[in-house]
Amino acid sequence: MSRVISLIDAHVHVYPGVDVPGLLTAAARNFGRAARDVGAGRWHGVLLLTEISGRDWFGSVAASSGETSIGSWSLTWSPDDPFGLRANGDGAAMTIVAGRQIVTAERIEVQAFGTRQPLADGLAARDTLSAVRSAGAVPALPWGVGKWLGGRGRLIDALLTEGANERLLAADIGGRPAFWTEPRLAGRPHLPVLRGTDPLPIRGEEYRVGEFGSWIDGDLEPTATALLSRLTEIKPAELRPYGRPETVGRFLRNQTLLRLRKRRPPAAEPERRS
């Protein structure tokens, strides 16, 4: 029997105007390449959404009559698994898990996996984590440019220590430049670290989904609730990284494009076929 693994991109945005079928196809292609690199014959992909305030792409799909076609992909939602979508297409199958991104009063980002509930920005970090847990979601602290330094860095340290027994995960992102190491993650051998691409709201970034993530041996449970439960109990050695952080040149290019983008109106979101 061929070896099977599960690949997880733990930081996925679906911004207005992105090529959603292309995003899914790219994710399947990138997952497939990563599986081949580690010698796996079969794989299952997992995309953990991190939707910002005012966005509810997952909800727009779930509101359809159970199944939606987007390009060559079929997305299926069931009330038995309210926080999960099954994506099938291009000979691949993936699970998409609902999730939110919240920005705290200290300008620290918090991910909330397994919820469709809008969560308020602007609360203190500890209050934000409490709100995420009250919503029944799994919180994670993703690395961010300049957000894990100085006073915020000390707060991150404290939160990770306090959350050691409260299902608080740490997360790394593919947008971190290769030269910018993160000693807080590397110095915590007992802390599982999820990894994800964190595509930026720049044309073509959606095709990076699946390039940077984590993998584990075996096939994860297909439901979002069971999948997240497994991730909160996983041992660090079981959660293996794949992919490389950003090159310096691309990092600088993207930072420039982000600043230019702030001066332009947002693109209209394309109509979805159902």
C-alpha cells in the first residue's frame, strides 16, 4: 500500500477578485509536489482559512444549496460539518476549514480556526484569545513582520507560555524572509508550529497557496472538528515543515506592492457559478 500523508496550509486568504479555481488548482499542484518530495504516493490537503473582518467567503459557499461549482472544482458543505468544505477537482480532494483573523489592540494578529462567527478587532490580546475560545475555535498566533519584536514580542512570549495548556498554537508564514529567523519558535521544542503561505492581496499571490506548510503521516479525519481536535493534540515531532520562506528580493517587492495597493480602489469580486 502506498504511503499517505496529510498536508496543511494553515494560513489561507481568499481576497476579493482572486482567481478561486486557480487558487484551488495551485494548492493541489503544490501539495502534490510536496508529497512527492517526501516520497508519499497519496495525499490529502487541508486549507485553514484566515478570513479578515468584513469577509466571509466560506459563508457565501456554505449558503448555497450544499454544493457549488467553481471552475473545475466542486465544493460541498454539509450541516453535519458546519466548519468544513470538501473540495474535489483536478483529480484531488481537499478539506477547507472556516477560520477568522483578528487584530488585537496591540496590533498582534490572532487566527481562529473552526468558526464562522465574526470576532471583533481591537480588543486586548488576552481578551481576544478568550473570545476565540468562547466561540469554540482554536486560536493560533502567526508570525508577522515586526509584530514579534520589542514589547509585542514579550507579550507573544507571555501568551505562548500562558496558553501552553489551552490549545494555543504558534504559526509561521511563508512570507517571512529567509534571513529573518524566529528564535521564539525555534526555542520552544515542545510547541507545535503550524505553517502556512499567508498569500498577500497582490495579483498572483493566490497561486502560492500550498507552497509552505506542514505535513503529517496518515490521513486526517475529513471533518473540520475532528481535524482541528487532532491538531491541538499533535506532538511537535509529528508536524513536519515543508517549503521555504520568502526570498529577500520577493519580500521587498511584495512590501512595495502592498504600499502601492493602498492607493488603489479594491477590485470587484468575480461572480461565482453555481
